[in-house]
Amino acid sequence: MNTIHDCKLLIIDDEPTLLKMVIDLLKQNGFYKIFSASNCKEARTQFYATKPDAILLDVSLPDGDGFSLMREFRSHSIVPVLFLSARDEDEDRLLGLGLGADDYITKPFLPRELILRIHAVLNRTYFPLILNQEEKPVFTLGALTIDFNNATITSEKGCDTLTAKEFALLWKLYENKEKIVSGDSLCQAAWGDTLYGYENTLMVHIRRLREKIEPEPSNPRFLLTIRGIGYKLTGGETLERSN
């Protein structure tokens, strides 16, 4: 994808009027790859068939609840999730965010606010801005070249881009290379929170990182699990940048 408007969005809500309103709003703001579902069964079908880049998810659904659905989706994917819910109790909001949701928006909401929040999540996830303009290193890991300045991984197969979360995790591991980094420290770097509630999300992100940097992701050489403690990045060499 080249811009956030190339992202595929899945909207899950059982209110036909609100569903149509959100779809129309998204189209008015340049999003056209939109899929929808009104219950958990339809949502599962759409999720596995379309592989969305982001999900807008209601909490209350006729055949289940959004929290359980998010747990299921997150066991297969790290797709960002924004809850859209009429349930504005603190407990529901904290549960949703604790499960790793990227945002929790209560109904009714301002249309412009919804669009801004969607933009923020998509930019954060797929188009990370390196806010600190200080020159960052280029790092070789086996046959890979990792350019932290551009958030890219280059190999003989081509060039891959790190997502914002992958960048945050890999940078934290690189800063502590050859040392064990706790799950809490990694979660603070990527989500600004402790490990509690992010255990599965962290494991999924680590698995995705291994798929990008390991020759054999199921038998890692560089990104090691230190059972019960955390993770360690080992090997590799930092290259000198030419002036």
C-alpha cells in the first residue's frame, strides 16, 4: 500500500443505519476498500476472506461480543482494532484497551473525530514517522541489512518495511543487543504500557519480526526467547555511515 487510503477496512456493527453512515463517511474521505458485517459469524467470514488492514468493531453483537471476537482475531493477526461502542463504562473501555485495542470510541461520535482517529491508527501502524531526526544506524544481521533510519529490511529477495510496532520493538532490542530485554520493557517501548494484557499481542509481533529477519522463523538464530524473562537480539554488526 502507498497511502492510508489503500488500506482495507472491516466494519462490524449490527445497527444498519450506523453501518451505512460509517461506510458513507469513509467513502467521502477517500476510503473505498470497505467490507462490513453485522454479526460475529459474518465478521469471521469477512476477516479470513479479506484480510483487513484495520477493523472497526462494535462491542455488543447479536451472536456474541466484540471483546471475544477481538481475542480470536488477535490470535491470528496483529491487525489494528478500533472499538465503536455505545457502552461507555470505564470497565468496558479499560477491558478493550487492555486487550490491545488501538482505540475505543463511544457512540455517538463526531464524524470528523472518527476519521481523525482512523487516520492516526493507520499512520501509526503502517506509515511510521521517525520523529527523532537524529541519524540512526544501519545494521547487518546475517544476509539482511536493517536501516533504522528508514525502517526498512533489505535482503536478496527485496526490501520490506517495518511497521511502527515492529520498529519500536526491534529498536529496543538493538539498543540492548546481546542483553535480555523483559516483556515489560518491550511493551513500554511499543505500547507505553506493561506486559499485562499484551502477552499474546507481543508474541504475535515477535513472530512477525522473526518472519522478517530470521532464515528459519521457527528456529530463530538472532531474536531469541529467554523463557520466563524476555527476548534477546544477538549477532549482527553496525555499519559506519559514509559522509
